[in-house]
Amino acid sequence: MFILDLIGVAVFAVSGAVAAARARLDVFGIVVLGVITALGGGVIRDLLLGITPPSTLRQWPYLLVAGLASLLAWIPPAKGRSREVTRRTVLVADALGLALFVTTGTATAFAVGAPAVTACLVGVLTGVGGGVLRDVLLREIPMVLHRDIYALPAIAGAHLVAAGHWLSWPEPVTLAAGAVSIAALRLLAIWRGRDAPRPPERTQPDELTGH
Amino acid sequence: MFILDLIGVAVFAVSGAVAAARARLDVFGIVVLGVITALGGGVIRDLLLGITPPSTLRQWPYLLVAGLASLLAWIPPAKGRSREVTRRTVLVADALGLALFVTTGTATAFAVGAPAVTACLVGVLTGVGGGVLRDVLLREIPMVLHRDIYALPAIAGAHLVAAGHWLSWPEPVTLAAGAVSIAALRLLAIWRGRDAPRPPERTQPDELTGH
Amino acid sequence: MFILDLIGVAVFAVSGAVAAARARLDVFGIVVLGVITALGGGVIRDLLLGITPPSTLRQWPYLLVAGLASLLAWIPPAKGRSREVTRRTVLVADALGLALFVTTGTATAFAVGAPAVTACLVGVLTGVGGGVLRDVLLREIPMVLHRDIYALPAIAGAHLVAAGHWLSWPEPVTLAAGAVSIAALRLLAIWRGRDAPRPPERTQPDELTGH
């Protein structure tokens, strides 16, 4: 679980750092935002579970991996790498981080004896927390609230981990099933450009009349 | 207190979900923002008091009520319901949620043995926390900082609950007095359109000269 | 350490309140934002260290000092005090608050037995936390992520406190060395207008072609 956590930290750090670079932050801002995005979800998880100081703030490897991964965003873009590629890199890194963090977050909550409903919620918050911090700090509406299907894969995956826990599956199988299903659902949603349904035209009339 | 808490959860969920619908979020964004607005204050309260995992994340009813109430915002608006009605619905739901959360938050803090100053602060933060999260996530300056008198009723109500606690009033009386006074003050402020005083013209000169 | 903490609270309250006044908030918004900016870092520190309820929410002096310092921002600006003076006041108050909070935050973490890496991180988060809350609530990109060198002095100072702890320096010496070095580095960065390096032209091409 430690290794999975580190991979999640690295991909979320890339997602935060690339978003920060797009917002024209300086190198410290990029590294700080990368680290916050990478460790934010785990800190939220540990605070909710009463694990203090948060485990991600107690171990060098997390910080080191987050910092180094953030520096990747500082590499000058190769010729031909367009904004579109950058945007997609953030989306895919974010999807992988989501998958890993939701599953390890849910499993950590079960490990400290939380009931299933708490474990699922904590898992989802572990997954989306870092990205929400990243988007709020860059003054963007968080991706989890925005157009794309984002919350649904996380919730589905957390429930799958809870089901595996309830059925006493071996933990690696449970974690793998959860992570793969989240990543697959999220990447599918990105690929198909699926938006979740929106409420019927509430403000449209105003927009139509131009006021 | 559980029932009051659930009603507070429901009205805050409506306030968050309607605000999310106005911001044109999709159905998942609406439900997620409704749930965050509804449960955010209680989670902040429990984190500050060291109650982990937060009680609002441990029980199905909270989540269920928050989710269902959020879906209300998805109901197509009836003919004649204007933006103004929507705006007022958010304001009134927010005032009721504030009243219920401040009083139950203050009482919860006393129940775990916090001193009076902590209880008042935790109560106010329980009341305003969910709304602040809602506004920050939608990139708006939080209502509590903005024009209207918002913090004052919360602070007054929390002190009333503290006074009731100190005078050993029966708890239902204390809670009712606190909640009614907060809701009354807040609704009065909305109705009279009262703004709190602002500092004297600091940036006005620039605005007058047009630069 | 209590006195240093109170001075840090006062200067951060001024920094938050002046920023709120610049954003044309009313008097309650100004005081609330001043108090949040002043106490936010300490609350984050205590939550991360598992000290609940947070010590800054348990003692009247903190609140009183934060509230009174916030009211300073409401004093009508003297003739000749320009926006530039206001802006610099916020920057300098923020630098002093950063210096005091990073050092006391790091020392508090050591006092509860945290390892060095945690102590440094908690110290930095104590220092930048209040300012980040202030900027997020006013819908600005946090200063810590923005142009100026901000994170570096905090990180350097926290490490200096850790070094002093490791070398068993007397605590007042350690705290003074940490605070002075942070304030000096930060004020130097403000005075020289030094920006940290930014990544090479990633989005510039778009800007150059005007699209």
C-alpha cells in the first residue's frame, strides 16, 4: 500500500505542478502546489480518521517524491507538445491519482476500524481532496464539481473496496479491483467527453433574451 | 438534537445545491456541493473538537438527507419562479441552517467539556463553515464576509446558548432560544437589506478619478 | 512563546483586515477575515498535531488581540497615505507574521514530540496557513504560490529551528534565529522585488501571436 500511495503522490504532484505551470506560477509556486496536491488528500484522510500528525507529513519519501515529480513540470516542453497535450496529461495523471488515493484511503479507513459508510466517504475525500485544493488555490471551480463525470467513478470504486472488505477478499485483489475500475471509468468519461446531465433550463431564459 | 441536526443538514443541502444549479453545474456537482455544504460545518466542528471520524460521516441518515435535499434543486422551476425567488430561497435556507448549526455546534462543544469561548467559536464555525465551503468552491467571496449582517446573529446566538448553559437552563429551551434569535436576526437583516458599516472611502478617490 | 504568538496574531490580523478593507468588505467582514488570518495558521498547526480543541480557540487573549488589531484597518487613512502604503503595510505585516508563526509552529511540533520532517512542515504550514485562508476567501491566488519568494524563507527558517533543536541550542536563541532569518529573507525579497524563476515560455507562443 506504501508503494501505491507513493505512485499516487507522484501522479497527483505532476497534475498539480502542471496546472500551476499553466497558471504561470514561479518554480516555488509550482513545487508547493505540486506537493499540496499530492499530499492534501492524505492529510485530509488522516485528519478525518484522527491519525495525527498525518502520516504523509511524517515520512521523507512522500515529500521527496512529491517535490521531484513537481519539478517534472518545469522541464521545457518539447517542440510539438501543445497545450492540448499538457491539458490531457493533467487529466490522465489526475485520473490515476484519483484511482490510487480512493482505494488506499478507503482501505486505511477500514484498517483503523471505521464503519463502511465512513470508509467510503473518507476514501472519496482522500481521492478528490488534493485536486480540490489545487483547483481552489488556482481560483478554478474544482474539477469534481465541474462538467465531467468525476465523483461517480470515485464513489463506485470506494463501494467496490467496501464490498471486497465485506466479502473478505484478499486486500491486494480488493485494491486492484477498486483502482482499475476507477481509472477505467474516469478515463472512459474523459475519452467519450461525457458530461453528467444538468438541470433543465433555469437561467437560459435570461440568457436567451440577452439580459 | 439529532432531528435539529438533520433539518439543518437538509436546508443547507438545499442552499448548496441551488447555488450549484445557478452556477450551471451538472447533477453530480449539484449533489456533491449540496452534501459538502450540508456536512461541512459538522465536519469542521468535529475536527476542532477532536471527534474522529466526524459523526456526520458515520451515519447514513445525514448523507441520505443531504443527498435527497440536494436533488430538490434539480426539480425544473415552475412557471413564474424567477431568479429572484431562487436567490431568496438560498438566503432563507441558509439562515435556517445557520441558526440550527450554530446552536447545535455550541451545545456539542459544551457536551465534550469545552470552555465557553471555545464553544462559542466552534458554534459559529459550525454554522458558517458549510456556507464558506460552498462559496469558496463556487469561487464566490463567502457570504459571511460579504455585505450582509451574517456573522453578528451567529455570534449573538452562540453567546445566548453559552448564557443558557451557564444559567443551567434546560437544554431544549437554550437551543430553541439560540436558534430562534439567530434566524430572526438574520431574516430581519435580509428583509431590511441592512448592510454593516464599511470603512470610509479608502479606494474611492481612485474610482472617482476613473483610474 | 505566548507573547511571540500574540504578536504574530496581531500582525496577521492587520494583514487580513487591511486586505479585507481593500476588497471593500464591511466592518464585520474585516474583523472576521482579520481573525481568520490571525488564528488560521495556529488552528491548522493544532489540527495537524492532534491538539484539540486548538489552543488558539481556547484563550480569550488571542481572539481579543486579533479582533482589536483587525479594527486598526478601519481607521480612516491619513491624508497622503496612498494605496501603495497600504499594500506595503500588508506585505510587511505578513512577513513578520510569517516569521513568528513558522518558528513557534516548528517549536510547538517539537514540543509534542514530532519528528524533524513533520516539525518543519507543520511550522511552514502554520506560517502560510492564515495567509492562504485570507487570499482564498478574497478570491486571490495565495501569495505563497505567487510571484514573490515566500515559501523559501519559511522553509529555511523552519530548518534553522530544527537545526537549533538538534544542536540543543537554548530555545529563545533558536526561535530568535529562526524568526529573524525568515523576516530578513522575506523583507529582502520584497525590497529587491525578486521573483523566483519561472518555467520557460510554455504559453508565451499563444500570447505572442495574440490568441
